[in-house]
Amino acid sequence: MTWLWRRGRALVVAAPVLWLGLFFLMPFLVVLRVSFAEAVIARPPFSELLDWADGLLTVTLNLGNYTFLVEDDLYIDAYLNSIRVAFVSTLICLVIAYPMALLIARSKYRNLLLMLVILPFWTSFLLRMYALIGLMSPTGFINSALALAGIGPITMMQTDFAVYAGIVTGYLPLMILPLYSTLEKLDESLLEAAHDLGAKPWKAFLTVTLPLSAPGILAGSLLVFIPAVGEFVIPALLGGPDQLMIGKVLWTEFFNNRDWPLASAVAIAMLALLVAPIMFVRNALGAKE
Amino acid sequence: MTSKTHSALLAALTAGAASFAPALVPAAAVAAEEPVLYVYNWSDYIAEDTIETFEAETGIKVTYDVFDSNEVLEAKLMAGSTGYDIVVPTGAFLARQIQAGVFSELDKSKLPNIANMDPEIMERVAAFDPENKHAVVYMWGTTAIGYNVAKVEEALGADAPTDSWGLIFDPENAAKLADCGISMLDAPVEVIPAALNYLGMDPGAKDKESIEKAEALLKQIAPHVRYYHSSQYINDLANGDVCVSIGWSGDVFQARDRADEADNGVEIAYTVPKEGALMWFDMLAIPTDAPHPENAHKFLNFLMDAQVAADITNYVWYANANVEATPLVDPDITSDPGIYPTEEAKKKLYTSVVYDSKADRLLNRAWTAVKTGR
């Protein structure tokens, strides 16, 4: 029996491990490998790392791609700007999502309201971004309405504002849902106790609700922040030409410069830059709990 | 499992793979090709009945997919095993792809209609494809300026220099047009040569110094440019969201048609400036790993038929390179100097050069600097 049990467990674990190994680890290793190659005009357009000739195995690692990232301040600026945009968007999402999540968690129509939060996911992400273009373009919905009132037109498209609007509308549900799930589990008797002990509502919020919802805040923020850093579609569709984001830089390297190795190095560097601080935050919070 | 069921299963599997997943088809060509063909062409770039007619004539079932940038096509080709039998890269891209060994040589004995092709144009494209071994011209056009007639007049007066690149490249004009909206193709290989040409320099210059001069000019007008994008402007010109665009000829005509259809009072015109403009060629070629090269040759020959080529031009408003087709093309199109330039204007047209990877990087770095203003 134990033998069967153990075997069953191994099988259950094997499926996700195999999946991650095949579709996450392998592509990552491919990208890592390409990042140490050199761009060539051939198919595929990068050099081989291993060379076997006359019984001699040569490994050529081109570190030039990584040093190039430091030499040209374009890449560092793009990283910093991406992190800034992602950080600000996450903050905006948090500020909007928190009261919404709180309201939903305490409402008697929570199922309906939750449904409304999830509803946008039923429409393609790309379509929602195109809808925003229709809303914000110079002859779009908002400007047409303003024109009736004799105001405008206001330039919204191709600005930072449009990018923030895009990221916030796109990712807001990802912030609301984890917040809701922690707030919903919050024991209301704790708030009653705080009230009985003389805490004003805002004090009860700051000392009871907010700290207890920290895991939701962290989860929601990571869900918004991480994809926002590497976001390509939103800045490409809504953003201005002067907005330097790493997703666009990566596109240029890959498609315009046809430099797959450098594009891979950009991606690996971004991963390294993001994973370290995020692991740190997670561990710090985990230790506290 | 007996060897008989084994091979039957294998046959069923390969047949399934062939009909559902072109990417999985083995590269080895079989003697008798299946009557299917996979074509990968630009979006909005063929007449409505071309494919239908070909299917009816030959019994070959065509799967027709579209792309909207050379970069996307090239990335697919370089990764290999696209499963496509015919792709349509633009000249300079084709040149590099030939160098990378992406395309097989054409078997001209299967292409009798190649006699219809304009020798002058075929000679021009030999710069990309020596001796025209790998490709034939599908359509060609120019990269110049599309503009909103009323809005430009409003901003610059009746004597606006619509016959010159100065309309955009003169910072004073650009500043006045900024409010109604300037857009440029997001393609340094198209815009930087135009800037060099406007400055009176060699449009094909690849050296750092020349590219820096073009960069300086483009940076001057960058604050007045609303965006750099290679397809958005079709809609925006038609809606009146932008008023001047550096764009591809046929796309501007499409914008003009859309504005006409919408009947929104927007009048769009296309101008090939007197300083000259870039002349580009979209080329039909067969990848080395194309699963159905026989059928691909049949399709190429079909596209070079005078009537077929004329029908396509009448629909997409791009010039073909087929001399026999010219009399069959709508006179409205052949008389439009934006599509079929006069002999004199033709002399001013220049073709794009093939950039090596170092020049590519210079060009794209300059372009990023222009776009981000740094």
C-alpha cells in the first residue's frame, strides 16, 4: 500500500515538474545559451558555443553582450524607466483596488461585484487596449464629448498618461482579487474589539485591517509589478515615442538589429535584476510571519 | 504491432500533420506533391479573387496568412521551418536572407510568364538578388509623404511646400504641423535615407558621420512628431487624427479610400517630393524548406500572368512590375504619378541599400536616439 501511495505521489509531482522543466526551464536555458553567442547572418542568426574540430572541443562564450549593456546607457535608462513605470502603476492600482476590494468583501452583493471585476478578462487584452485608443484618441470618445462642451482637444494618446491608464485598466483585477481574498477572510470581531477598546475607525483600519491584509497587498503588487516591467504591448500601442521601456528595447534588438544574442542578454539581465529584489522582499516578509 | 499497421499509422500521422500543422511537414519534397500551398504575404495586399481563381484553375488549396512587418517575417524565416511555400520580403531584407541561405533558387523553366516582367525593374532588384536567381517582383512602391490637404493648407497656407521633403524636414514647417499631427514610419531604413537625401547627401550612406547628420536633422523635428508607427497612420490619416505622414504609397491610398468611404470630408493626397524618394520592391521567394516547391512555382507563374497582376494592382493600388499588365490596369492608377511615376521622377528615385550588421546597429541606435530624444 505504501508503495502504491508513494508512487502515486511521485506521479502527481512529476507532472508539474515535467511541465515546468520542459516549458519554463528549457526555454530559459536556450535564451541563456543564445545570450553568450554572437550575431551572424545565418539560420539561426547566432553562432554556436561549442565547436568540435580535430578532436578539440572549443567553447566560445561571448561576454560582449553583457558588457555592451553596461557600456551604452540606453539599456540602464530603459531598465530604470521600466521599473519606475511599473512601480507607479502598481501604486495607482493599489490605491484604486484597496477600497474596491474592501467594499466587495463587506458587501452583500459580493458575488455580483466580483463577477464585474472578472468580467473584463472575458474580453481579449488586446481588444481592451484598442478600446482605450478609441476612448483617448484625438477624435475619440472623450475628446468628442469635450468638444461638445467647447473644451479640448486634449492629447492623451502617445503620452505617459495613456501608458499608466493602459497598465492600470489591464492589471487592476490582478490587484483586486488577492486583496479581496485576504480581506474577506478578515475576522470582523477583531474590528469590533478595536472599536470596543476605543479605536477610531481609521485607527482600527491602520492597526488591524491594513497589517492583516499585507499578504494580499504583496501578492497583488507582485502580480501587477512583474508583468508591467516587461510590458511591450501597452507602451507600443498607447505610449509615446520618447518612452524608453525595456520591452521595446528588446523588440528593437531582436527584430530591428536582428541581434538575438544581445536581445537574450537584455532578457537575462532583466530577470536577474528583478528576481533578486523580489526574493529579498518575499523572504523578509516570510521571516516576519 | 505488425509492420503493416505501423506504416499505416505513420502515413495517417504524416497526413494529419500535413493538413493541420504546416510547421511539422518534413522538408523532403515528395515526387507527387499534395495539392496544397502555404502563402505568407503582407496584409491587404492581394485582389479579392486572386486566390479563388488560382484554386479553381489548378485545384491547389491555398492557405493564405498575412504579416505586417519585414522584421516579423525575418524572425520567422531565421528561426527556420516556417512551413510556408511562398513569402514576400522587401528587397534589402531579401538580400540578407539570401545571404543566410533562406531561399532556394527558382526553376525558371517552370516560370514562362517571367517574360512579362519589366527588364528595367528586374535589373534594379538584381542589386538585392544577383542575376534574379531567387525572387521575382510582386509589387513595388515608394516611401514618401501622405497628407491631409485641408489641414496642411490651414497650417501652412496655400503655398505649402507639398512637393518637397521640406514639408516635414524643415523644422519651421514641422512646428506648424505639430498640432494637427505628424507621424513617421517606425523604420530607420526608410526614414534615415529620406533625411540624408533631403540634406543632399547619399541616401545610402552607412558611415557614422552621415548617419549622425541625419540623426541631428530628425532630432530637430522630433519634438513635433506625434508618433513613429508603420500602420497606425492609415487609420489616423483617414480619420484626421494626423495630418502628415511619412508612409508607403499604397497605404496612403488606402487611407484616402477609407476617408472617401467614411465620407468624413477628409481629403488625403500622396506626394513623391521633387528631391526623390525611396523605391522599394516586395519580392516573391520560395524558402529552402518549403514543403511544396512545385505548387509554389505554379503560383509564382500565375501571379506573373498579365491579367492577374493587373487585377491585383487595380485592387491594392500598388504598381506591379509586369509590362504586359500595364495596359490592363485602370488608367486612373497608371496616370497617377504617385503610383506609376513619370520617367523623369523615376530618375530621382533611389533604392535601399543592404546594411551590414554594424551599420544596422548605427542606424537603429540613431533611430532610438531620435525617438527618445536622448
